[in-house]
Amino acid sequence: MHVTFLGAARTVAGSCYVVQSEGLRFAVDCGLHQGNRAIELRNWDEGNVYRPQEIDFILLTHAHVDHCGLLPRLVRRGFAGPVYTTAPSRDLVEILLEDSAHIQEMEARWRSMKKQRSGGLPEPPLYTVEDAQAAVRQLRVVAYGEEFSPAPRVRVVFRDAGHILGSAFLEIWVQEGPRETKLVFSGDLGRTNQLLVPDPWVIDAADFLFLESTYGNRDHKNEATSRDELAEAIQYSYRHGEKVIIPSFAVERTQELLYSLYLLAKEGRLPADMPVFLDSPLAIKATKIYREHTRFYDADAQAILAAGEDPLAVPGLRLAQSVEESRAINEYRGPAIVIAGSGMANAGRIKHHLRHNIWRPGAAVVFVGFQAQGTPGRRIVDGAQTIRLLGENLAVRARVFTIGGFSGHAGRSQLLQWLGHFRSRQMEVYLIHGEYSAQQELAQVISERFGYAVHIPDYLDECTLEVGGAFQLTSRQKLAPRIDWEFLLDEVQGKLGQVHERIRYLEQLEATSQVEIRGSILDIHSKLLEILSELRAAEPTPLQDK
């Protein structure tokens, strides 16, 4: 049996793991690669890597796009099998894939216009709305806890992972000859005591465990403290007459924020005259789906419903569906709370709200989820003094709050607690869906505490799971080619020197040409300032050096 890691290997996006066994080939998840340019290019490399026509079926752990967002691309390229998931995930996947497809089409149109203006050819989208709709038609609903067989020699059970509504971890039994091997894929595990959703289910046996490690090197603050921090951010901006800007994922994080604001209002800590703008058509749709699947809520949320109230109903909530309604928020004067996507500030309406507010002393920017490397959110959290958004360099003068307790992921202690239920001493553990530094720390703790062999596969690595539990890892591709920074920077400096030598000729050009060239050089200057800001934020402090 072979397992190939096609995503979320030493990264946190693009989850996809392909299992091969005696002519059978299936995948766990099929996520969109997100992050820097090099990582996102992987979305276009599905032919030789994924081989969609050869995949028999897909098991989908939950609806986040980093787990389901590449499904339309695979359908477009020939995948015709069923995709199994839970009822809430099925409905959430539908709206998320349609939204993702709209984004792909819009970005392709923009890139095509830009290329055609310079004589180039139009560029196709990664996939279309039609592709997304075709993928949705291949979804098949399964229930928690009920065993089913998607193919001969394979048995599967979905268990509640407590991450978002409908999320699951998977128990998979694969028969090879006389031996049956059990694989467990954690998907994204939720933290205990999370709002709205139940705690993750626990099991005690596996031969091979594929464990997420997003927060493998740290724990979250508890929920009460996180709500206190949110109240602090609200009061800070309310006192200064400014806005609280919250980049938020449309699914789970937005609903948990609404629940938290509902509780703050009940506690008298949400100013009655401070409106809450939900500026995300996708989040509005997702909230509606949450309300349609209340039977999957946890006991506390069920009790609120039984009392005739709605934990997602916030006093003063205003929904912004249209672009005009979104723009009107920036014209609103006075304190307000603005929740908009995306959660890492790398797309969507949140970029406009940050552009209008991040430079304002007295405003607050609240991050309530993981910020991947290379995203604007990560640069802000890491302390960048300036950030480039929508072609403009902006000073970061707003107060930045990072509230880890709102994360839908288990922290390190919760991951270890969940792992502690396993009794299979010979189990092999593979750490997935995490940054390498966090995975290394978690691997050491797991080895020391439980004695398990722990592996950290890289992108395109292939594991051979031998009968008897033997392990072999074959690296098929190295993704970190050496960058000759000295040569690159010398080249840039040399070109700037050549421009400097021609100042006399620049001054003799027509005024309009001089202005255009000046603008280009200012763009280069701004980009260098942004890079320097990021590098300064990444420099270790003297304490870190020790």
C-alpha cells in the first residue's frame, strides 16, 4: 500500500493524500493550495501529480477550501467518481466551491486583460462555476458513525472532528490479501470546548495515523480569555471612535464570532450603539446553512435554541450583500465592528477595509485564526510596520490583536490529549497540515511521551506501508531549489546603477516620459520598503538569539 502526499505536507493548505492498494486508488481530501506564488502554482500541476482519471473515489473530511477547493479542477480534468462527506459539509462545499470558482474566473479575466494589453494571449481560469457545479453533483452524503464500503476491500467510518460543522476524521480499513490495515486521517481536529460544535470524538486504535499539526508547537488561550480580548479590542476602538476590523473565514470562524458577540451582548460588554457589519455574502450563506443543521450543534448551543433564542443573532447586526453596501461601511462614521473575508487578508473585501483603517491610530485589527506564511495577515501579525494592499503602501498604526483561542484547530496539548487515547503501541504517526518548525517540535514531544515513530513527509513524498508495519519514504521532488541571493541582488543593484548613470539622459526626456519612469522607480522603491519591513519583522530579537 502506498500513500502519496499531494498537499498540506510541511504546509497548511492543499490537503490531499492518495492511497494506492492492489489496483485501487483513492484520495483523502482535495484542497486548494494557498500561500506564496510557488505554492499556489501547484494547483495547476494536477495532470502528472493527481492523475484525476485514475482516482476511484474521494473521502472529504470537511468543507474548508484548503481541503475541498481543488475538486472542480480534478472534475474538469477527468475525475468522475463519488465524493463522500457529511450532510453539513455537502451544503457548505456547494457554496464554497461556487464562490471559489467565481474568484478563479474573475482573476483569470483580470490576468487576461492585462496580458492582452501587452499583446499576450488570454489566460484560462483554474476552473469555472460550471466545473464547481459538476463537482457538487458528485458529492454523496454519509452519516457520522455508520460504516460503509466505497469500494471492495475498503471500509470507512466518519467521526465528528469538532472542527467546523460537519467536519470529520476518518477511520479507513484496507484489505490486502489476508491482512487488513487501519489508517486514520485526522482531518482538522477541533479544540475542546469550542463554541457551536461538539468536542472531537476519540478512538483508540490504528496502524497508521495521519495527524494534523497546525498548532503543533503551541496552545491556545481559553475561550473566556479570548472573549475578554475581543471585548478589549471593541472597547479600545469604541473609546477612540474607530472601527474594529476582523478578517474572518466565512465558515466556522464567522459563526463563532457571531456567537461570541451574542454572548458579549448578553454580558453587557457590546455597546448597544456599535453596529456589527457582516460584509461577506459567502459568510451570510454559510450562517444560513448553520441554522439549517442545528442538530449538529453542541449541548450549550442546543440549550440556547431550546430557550427560544438564536446564538447567531447579534444585536445591531447588519448584513452587507452588495458591493455598494460594502463600500458604504467605509463611509460610516463612528465606531463599528466589521467582519469580512478572507481570514488571512489575502483576498476579498477585507483588503478594502484594512486599506481604510489599518493606518488609523485608535482602530483595531483582530486576527482570529491561523495566518499562513506569505499572506498579508501573517506579515501584520509578525509585526510589519508597513503593508502593501491594493497597490498602496500603508503604515500599520492600528492596534493589532491576535486571539488564538478562536481557532478551530486543536492546540498542542489538545492534539496530545486526543493522541493519548490510542493504545496501538506499534502505530506509525505522520504529521501533516502544519509548518515544518511546528511539526518538528510536536514530533519530538510525541516520540518522548508515547514512543511512536513519527515521520514528517514533504510535498510529493511517497510512503510504502508494508505488511507488518514497515515504513519506507521516497522523496519524489525537492521543492526548495537553491536561490542565489548574492547573484540576484547584485543584478538588481547593477541595473539600478545603470539607471543612475543615465540621469543626464533621463532629465532630457519629455516631461510625461520622466513622470512615467519616476512612477516605475517609486513602485520599485515601495516594494523594497515592503520587503525590508518583512525582513525586519522576521529578525530575531536578542532574547530569541539566546
